[in-house]
Amino acid sequence: MRVRPAPSQQPTGTQGLWIEDVPVPSRDPLAERRRVTELARLLLEDPDVRTAAVVVLRDDPTDAATATMDAYVVLSPGADPTTIRERDAGVLPDYMLPATDDLTMTLTEIWSDVLGVPVGPDDDLFELGGNSLFAVRIAAAQRTRGVTPLRLRELYRHPKIRESVGILRSLDG
């Protein structure tokens, strides 16, 4: 799952989050609809959430096993996205919690753009089809976005975004 600013919200300055790639474990359409409604209701309970929408997407429309939920959240002006995660941590399983760390979100966007697939903070670069050429492209994209890239050796040793963030933070501190 990844969370990033909602693309349609960026030009207006409205702060939004995009929570995506949450597996939908049910093949029952009614159960699927209930999960979507429950997640939207949960998100809207937060006083900092102005609006929320949850949609179900399928890679293969005929195969319910390929379904994922994407949740879109627009926050009130000045709201801190970390409060959503803190509040929801007591209710949602870990894989459904939004990553609110800016560095994690930035790396997730970069890796997803370079690899051309959705990437979560615990996905392995090489299991997603990454290789040395993609690693070089990721490093270049990080430089372009103002993020210090890991040395390629470190990226090979720590091929997950969450691990890379930890290493980058230790280098800054």
C-alpha cells in the first residue's frame, strides 16, 4: 500500500492523500461493498478529513481475486496526516495504514514511476522486477527530486523503501 498526495488535489493546494493497493480479500460483491463503505466511514470519522472516497479496482474485471481498494482522502487545511495514521492504527491492520512520512511517500512515488508498478514501503525492489539499471534510474530520480540517493551497494543490501528510509535517516543524523 502506498499513500501520496492526490494528483487532482495538488494544483489547488488542498492537501490530500491517496491510499492505494489494499487487497480486497472477499469474492462476494456485497461483502466488498460493505468493506468499501466501512473504510470510507472510518476515514470520515477523523475530524481532520474533509472528504473521503474508496473505490475497488481490478486488474482483471472477471477475477475478484485481483481486486484492490484505493482510498482518497482530502484533509482540512492545516491538518497533519500523521493523525490519521495514529487514530486508525488501533482499528485497521498494518497493511491498510497510510504511510505518512514524506520521505517514504517520495521514495514510493519515485520507485513506482521508475518501475511502472505500484510499490509499497515493504516491497522488495528486485522482487518487483528491479535490476541494476532500474537502481541507477531510481538514484537519478532521487537526485532530481532533491533526495540523496543511497549508494548502489546499500540499495542492494536494503532493497525495500522502509529500509532505505532508515538508512537515509541515519546518514542525516
